[in-house]
Amino acid sequence: MNHYTHFTLKKREMLKHFIDIGKNQTEISILLGKNKSSISREIKRNSQNGEYIPDVALDRYKNRHLNCG
């Protein structure tokens, strides 16, 4: 059974806020209820010029989702 849920725009905005106030990935994972590796992967995949932008992250996710398979 798959319990994975994708990041919503709200979760991405919360992620950005936690990054901005200096929380580390472990703290963010606890606060968002996500695995630490999911936080790391989300930031790595969707950062642009070293900055994480929630709207851009959501657009990138949607593009990858449309082009998979």
C-alpha cells in the first residue's frame, strides 16, 4: 500500500517559510509530517538559483507529472 502524498501548494509555502526562518531539514520534516529525504528531494528538485519558490516548485512538479510515462 502506498502512503506517499505529493506536496501541496500549502505544504510548499510552509516549507519555504521554515527555510526562511532557518529551520533545518530534520525540523522541517517533523513540522510538515514528511520524511526527511522527501524534504531534501523537494528542495533539490525545485530550487532555482539556490532559492526555493513554492509556485515554481508546483509548476515544475506539474510539468514532470504530465511528461512521465
